[in-house]
Amino acid sequence: MARLLPPRSGVTVRMYRLGHGDCFLLAFAGTRKDTPYYVLIDCGYKPGSPGKIDPARTIDEVVDDLHEACGGTLDLVILTHEHQ
């Protein structure tokens, strides 16, 4: 996937589905036009659950995509609950 960019106003949301343990990456317009503000909500999984969705994705694939999507920078991480 490519870099996640926000609209001029509002937010762009990308959902990552891992079975039991979805997460969301949000991109907001930053104070500088070329620097979005990235928020990650959750990012865990229950072992064995990635094989329950089609196509199956691993946590490593999600982390790699998150890194590419936000250029390696997260401005805020929100954890709503714990996973294994």
C-alpha cells in the first residue's frame, strides 16, 4: 500500500483486519501541508486469528504497511484494550 494522505479538511482512515485484533490508521492534515498527523488506534491480534480471514495477513505485514503508510512516524497511539 502507499502513503496514507489526508484531505485538506477531515480525515482519511485505513483499517487493518487481522481477525481478532483490527487496527486503524488515521491521517489528519498537519500544521504543514506536506506533514500529515498520524494516529494509530490499537494494533494487536489474537494468535491464530489471522488464518480466519481471507486473505490472511500477518502482524508483520501490517507493521510493514503501517511504516510505509505513515513514513515511519506516528504522532499518537491510542490503545483501547490489550491483546496477547
